[in-house]
Amino acid sequence: MLFETRDEAEWRAHLCGLRTGEERIDWAMTRIDMFCGRLAQPTTYRLSLFVPDPACDPDRDHPDH
């Protein structure tokens, strides 16, 4: 997980900073979630990166093959 907040303004500011900042991320590998809140749970915004499964890496040695 790269970032998580319950504050929508903070969420938007963080995304804007990522889009305009010097640090570049691979947007094709990101996951944006919004967990909708109700009275008991506030809405949560989360930005994550997909992590490839090392078992699926074709360059990795497979001793069982």
C-alpha cells in the first residue's frame, strides 16, 4: 500500500502530487480503492501497487520442472 486516508481533500492532494511531481509511478500497476463508509465506518481511500507473483516469473529457475 502506498497511501491511505479518510480525508477526501488529502486523498485528492496526494494524487495530484503524484501526477505532477518528479517521482513517477507506473499507473498501470496501481490499484485505487474507495471503501464506502456508513454510519459506523468512515469512507477510506487507498492507493496500492500490484506486486507480481514471483512464482509466475518466467526468468526464475523452477527446480520442480
